[in-house]
Amino acid sequence: MRRIFFGLLIAACAVSAQAFRFEPISQDFAPSGPGASHVFRVTNTMTERIAVRLSVRPRRIERDGVEVQGAEAQEFLVYPRQMLLAPGEARSVRVRWEGASAPQSEQAFRIIAEQVPVDFGGDQPAQGAGIRLTYRYEGALYVVPPGAAPDLRLDAARVVERDGGRVLVVEVTNVGTRRTLLHEASLTIRAPSGETVLGPQELPGMAGENMLAGSTREFVMPAPAGLPTGALDAELGYTARF
């Protein structure tokens, strides 16, 4: 398992330029009709030939924020899946959803474009000390049924002692049928001493996070001063954003 960041570009080692561009990095698909098919573009930005392979994998996010990807999805038709690109060449890739035409909730996937090491017969310029660099994009695909909408539920909020300090633990479930970012997240806490409102700055690691449909997340952050230890009477606020 590994944490994946939206629009991530991974290289085998740090370099100043990427081997190729892949766009768009995020795309919504309809489960049927014209919106079930979209075109992506791969561009070789190098001065040498490269090979690129594309795949799509389902994804989920665990309670602790770790993303888990499944085996390569068979519900998408990707054409072409592999390509050789000359220097400066751009190629269009057609991606079409061929899965369920009426899913009950939004389906989340990663589209992965990765450079494949290929021996082109010695016509490639050396990259120094035998180091071969490979590059990888991980974009986001979502299959969104008509009428899908997020609905976040605050399951619990509490302050506990942990590792010699006090932390705020917040559990949130998206009981809706579509993802949402925790945009402009806030937590209104009511205690005998009065009401406290925590905004995005007081909710590090929670504000702005992606809540997939059906997922539950547990966010742990330093407890702001003044909050009582134990379960809190709290209300979650956010602005839905996709």
C-alpha cells in the first residue's frame, strides 16, 4: 500500500525535465452515451524516442488516507495501450468506459501513463553512468452516474492523549454517491465553556482531502488549546467541490 497524490509525476531519480506530458490529468466519465468516451494526449518532450504504456486501475482510500489500487480494470477500453513516440511527437489515446451503464454510485480509478524502458538498438544518447530514468503519471478517472451527490457524515470527534500529547481525532464518512473534497472544512464544537469554530488552518491533514463515495476517513491532528478531553459535540461544515 502507498499514498498517492493527485496528479503525481514519479521519476526514478530527481531530474529537471520530464520525458513526456500526459493530459488531462483528471476526467469524469458518464456511464453511457457520448460522455463515456474521452481523448487523452501523450507528448514526448525529449530529444529521443520513448515507449509509453497506459493502464487503468480501481482505487480506494483507507481510513488512514493510504490509497490502495486494484488489478488492471477490464471495464475500460484504452486505445492504444502502448506506443512508441519520436522526439516531439504527440499521440491521442481514446479511453472508453464499457462497464455497468447504471452504477449505483461513482466509481474511482487511476489512469497510469508510464515510460517503459526499451532498448532501441543503441541509437539513444547515454544518460550517464548507465542510469535509466523512467517517468510515470497517475491521473484520476471517475465514472459518475446521473444525480450522484456527496453526503458527508461526522461519525465522531474527540480529543485523546497520544504519544505524550493531545490530539484531535475526527471520523468522517461519505454516505453519498459521489466524491467531494473537504473544501473550506470547518468543525463547530459546543462545550459548556462555549462554542469553538475550527477552520481549515486548524484542521491540517483534513481540510481539502478527497472523500470518495462510500469511504470513511479518520483524521488525526494536534488538538487546539482549550478543547476538553474526550468525546466532543461537533458539527462538520464544508463546501462540496469535485
